[in-house]
Amino acid sequence: MRNAKSYKPLLFLLLTGWCLLFLRCESTEKSMVRAVYLAQSEQGYQAGLLYQAPQAAADAADATAALQFVQAEDQTMERALDAAEQALPQTASYRLCDYLLLSKAEESLLTEYEQLVLRRGCGRTAARLLCAEGEIDRLAAQAALPDALMAQLKAAAPTAPRLYEHTEQGLLPILRWNAEEVSLQEGGVLHTVVGNTLLSPEQAEVYRLLTEQGGTRQLWLEGERIGIRRCTVSVTLQKAQVLVRLDCQRVAHSPLPTQAQQQQLAAQCTVLLQSCWQQGVDVLHLQARAALRDGSGASFDPTKNVCPQLRTDVHFMLY
């Protein structure tokens, strides 16, 4: 019994030493990749990694260490990412890689990267998708830009779709940078498997409203800025037309929108739905709704049929 007690301090020291060694190897000795940049170039592929220095104890999501950026090019996506990883001071860890930046949101590029992630673990399928506009050489050259980029990535994250959703339609935020700053652009890129459509700021807000995305939507109606904090969209399929109803809740302490403002918002919704349909995008998933109701959605295929007649009504709650 005495011998067992005498071994306890030694075992405690060994356990403590092992824990310290594990923490050092798993956190402070890794280059924590926070975002991946991908683009196709003349040489093949261009890859960039936004990472935190290994001495920064970046094992926590709220790590505040300065970020840095490295880039590389090669003939294949995998080799370009490998070359970028070789430029990191320590082994790359993608456990906190929450963002994927794309110069162009091409479906083939997203599919190839997703397969690479699943095979090699060089990223996360839950990463947020964003479009990027700017020369990536500046991210490596300007010391302040990587931190500014991360701040804007976090600001845009709530409305950005995820990588595993890339086969569905989604609105990608746009980040732009120059030699001095990084900014989140108004509007966005509507991505689908058939192509991409650039939406204006007004169109982007209407799209987010129709798809019931969270957050406050700001719209100019009849020359007045209207804030909408919540919106419920109801769709009724009829033989001759599709009825779309929006029940909106305005921001607190704001006046109730007028009838003219509600009609203008309804018209904006109808125009956006028709415009997207003509480009092969079924924003309200009418084809799927028809299939659930009738067993077939052939008459609501945006790639084959003309846009159905739409009637949009907007109502604001009194409270």
C-alpha cells in the first residue's frame, strides 16, 4: 500500500507532462488554416491559405493572433494546395478552416475541391462560400490585410452558403480588397449548378427575403428605407398561376409601410422570380412543390418551361 502511494506523485507528473506535450503538438505547433482561396489560372490552379502563426495558440475559435497569407500555383488543385502548405511555418491544420474564397464560383471547381476535402481533409465541407475580388499578391504583401479579411469573412458568414450545399442555389457574398482595405460588397452572386448570376444590392435583399434568410433586410420603397426583421413566404400552386404571399414583420418602432410600398415590394419580388426563372433558377422550388403535390413537377421546370404566371402579395403585421 505504501509503495502504491509513493508512485502517485510520479504518475501525476507523467500525466501532466504528457498533457503539456499533447497540447503543444496539437495547437501551438500547427499552422491553423482559417480560409482557403482557389482560382483557375493559366498555369492550372492558384491556391492561397489564410492562417494563424503556430506560436499563437490558435486552437480556439476566438484566437486573436495576427493572420498571414501564403499562395502557390501548379497544374492541379491538389498540387497547388500542397505547394501552399509547404510555405507554412508548421504543418497545416484545417480544423478551423471555416471559409472558402473563390474568384469565380464555378460548379466544377467546387465539386473538385469538395472531393479533395473528403479524400485528404484539406478543408471542411461546412466551410462558408464567398466570392473574392482582388489580387491575392496584396494579401501576402500587406501585413494588415489578412486580419481585415478575416473580420469581413466573419461579418459575411451568416448569409453565406456552405460548401456541402453547392449543388443547391445559394447567394454568395462578395469580398473586395485593394492595397489598403477589405470591404464587403452590397449585392451578391447567385450560384447554381447551371451558372452564376450577379445580383444588385436591391435584388440580393429581395432574394434573401424570398428565401427567408435570417437577419434584418433593408429595402428602399417609395423613396423610404424600410427594415424587415422577419418574413414568412407562402406558395400556392394553381393551374393558371402561382400565388406568393409574404407576411413581413417590420423592425421595432418603425412606421407601418404604406399600401404603395407593399405593392412596390410585391412587384420587386415578382420581377426577381421571373428574371431568375428565365436563367434557369427556380427560387421558390416550384418544381419540387408540384412533385410533392401531384407526383410530377414537369410543368414547373425552369430549363424547359416558360415562367408561370405569378401573383405576389405582401402584408405587414400590425405589431
